[in-house]
Amino acid sequence: MDQKAADGLRLRGSDRGVALLILCHLALGCISLICVAQVYPAYHILFGYETLPAAVATVAAFAVLTVLFARAPFSFGYFAGYYLFVMIAGYLWLNSFSEFGYNHRLSGLSAAASAVAFLLPALYRPSLPRLLTFSPQAFERLLGGIVLIGAAAAAVGAYYNFRLVSLGDIYTYREALTAPTLVNYLVGITTTTLLPFAFACYAIRGSRWRAGTILILLLLFYPVTLSKQAFFTPAWLVLMLAATRLLALRLTVILSLLVPTAAGVILLGLYKYGLFPERFAMSVFQLVNLRMMAIPSLAMDYYSEFFFTHDLTHFCQISLLKPLMSCAYQQPLAVVIYNSFGIGGYMNASLFATEGVASVGPLYAPISALVCGIVIAIANGMSAGVSQRTILVSGALLPQTLMNVPFTTVMLTHGAALLFLLWYVMPRDLPKQEH
């Protein structure tokens, strides 16, 4: 066997390993949802053995898309697409047991078709012309400016809201937080995209002190926002950075969801058998298996039920469009859904639920998903030539955000569009630093 054939064989073996790991993740996700149904039945998360064969068959059919992730190279679209793929798989499982009265077959087919419509362009990296590239010196000044903006955002946010409370008490005080809209936008963009981008650029080049300063700055946003994401962001960025040094990037993406899900299921099992303290086990299970994994899938169930019998939004929920068109809903959709179901808190949802089900209904939702996937493909093209470790670490917060927030909100309020622009203009050959 010549070297070229051997290289091809190794690539195919790597692809099979990725596919097997994804299939294990899907199976674990179903087990996790069974556990969630037993622990949190009040959320309308159900499980029954009589419907189990249909649920397994549905997820197994959807798992055919695993081949896309097994063959595609890493890109930001791979990262975001995998998180949304797992979320849709979770919805298809919940859809099989749902007690709601909407058209489950139509909604399930629409969700699967939307996933395909999103992934096909999102996993592609087009060639885009390079019209603007910063010099290394100008880029260094840009990074310094981002740090200053982060410090200013933390100070302004603290002026309006600053309260040191435990994670368990944040919901008691968070509803009382008030700040101007522009301040909220500044805080959201800074914490989700700008500071993680600067952290990735400094950390990967070995500038440890500057990277550490950014982590401390990010942690200061917790008492400003009383957000679990703000509390865990520094640790998440460090874990993703470390993982990219030890693992291939595609494996890092898959394991970033698989490992927390497995930990929650294992800890729940240990607690049930009296081998682990209840408080810690249930805290992890609630944070990861319920909030991080089940709720984004469950939101699609809620949105499908609500908009099966109510007017569609036709995108009037987008703040820029709302003053220009009539809208049946004056409150944010998250509030509308909460008022309708009365559980789970304000339930924001992904592009599949908001730009899809809520805006155009299940029949046309795949078209909306296709447009979003094309935007992600453009982002892949804008990042061409950038260190893929930089892409993964700097974009580490966006996939989880995409699971819980409308696409337009992620692009604007959370600064994804700005991050894509930073990837586009950053120099491709930055020197390594050792300070």
C-alpha cells in the first residue's frame, strides 16, 4: 500500500470514529431526556414505553445526518451546526412523546428538513475575496481597544446593576435589573464576542498575562448580569482552549456537549443509588441536562403548540421591523410563550423556533433555516486562513447562544456579525508572543 492510499485509509478511519462518537452522543441524549422526563414532568417532558419504538426510529432516521459531520472539516459552521443538530434530535425525541395537540408529524418533518437546509450551506466554506486586512501593528491596537471597551462596559454595567449573590439566588434578583437598551447591547456584545475574541488571540499566541486579565474582566460581568453564562464563561473558555491543545477540533466540538451530558446522567444515577450527595448531583443535572440540553429542544415543542393555534409573527418580533409593520404580539416572544405555558421562565428559542415556526410556520421553516445557513457559510468564508483554534475558542459562546436565542438576536445583540468581521480583517500570520 502506497503512502497516498494509507493517508486515505487513516482519514476514513478518523471519519468513522467521529461518526461513532456522534451516534453514542445521540443515544446518550435520548437517555438524558428520559431522565429529565422522570425528574421534571411539570415541564411537559414525557416518556412512555408504548411510544418508545417510534421515537427510536425517528432519531435513528435523523442520525443519517451524522455522515455530514463525519466527512466535513472543522469550521465555525461545523461548531454551530453540531449544537443545533443535537438540539433538533432532542426535539424529535420529545415530539414523539409530546402531549400537545399540534400536528406532530408535520412539525417533526419540518424540523428535520430545517436541519438539513441549515447544515448543507453551514458546513461549506466558500472562497471570498480579501478586501481588507489589518497589519499586525494595527491589529494589536485593535485588541487593546477591545480590552478597554470591555473594561468600560463592565464599569457602565456596574453603575446600573451590581449585586453579589449566589447562583441559586440569581432569579430572585435578576428581574429587578434595569439598564438602558444600549448598555444591555454593549454588555451582550462585549461578553459574548469581543472579549472571547481577544482572549483567544492572546492565549493562543502565548500572551498569558493579557489572556488572564480578560478572564478576570469577564468574571466581573457576573454581578452585573446575574447570568450563569457570565459566571461560567471564563472556565468554559479555558476548557475549550485546553481541549484544542489535546484533541482534534471536531472531537472538541462533540465532546464539549457529550461529556457534560454524560456527567449529569452519571451523577444522577449515583445519587439515586445513594453514592453521591443530592445537592451537587441535582445542581449539575439541572444545569446541564435540563437547562443546557433539554430546554432548547423543549422550546420547539412549546412554540409548535402555541403557533399551531395563534397568528404567525411574519418576523415582526425583530425589534428593527416591529415599528414598521403590524404585529399581533407586543411583548417579546419569550414572554408570550411563558404567559401561555407558565413554566420554565422566559423561554427564548433558536432560529428553528423563532425565525422558523413562529415567523413562517412549519411549511416554510426550512426556507428560513436555509437563509440562516447561508449566513453561516459566509462567516466560514470570512474566517478562511485564520487559525481554526482561534475560530473555535473565540466563537465558543455562540453555538450555545444559537440554541437559545433567535438568529437575528445572536447576529446583532450578541455581536456575531461583528465577530465574523473581526475574523475577516485579522492578519493571518500573527507572531507568537511569550509574555
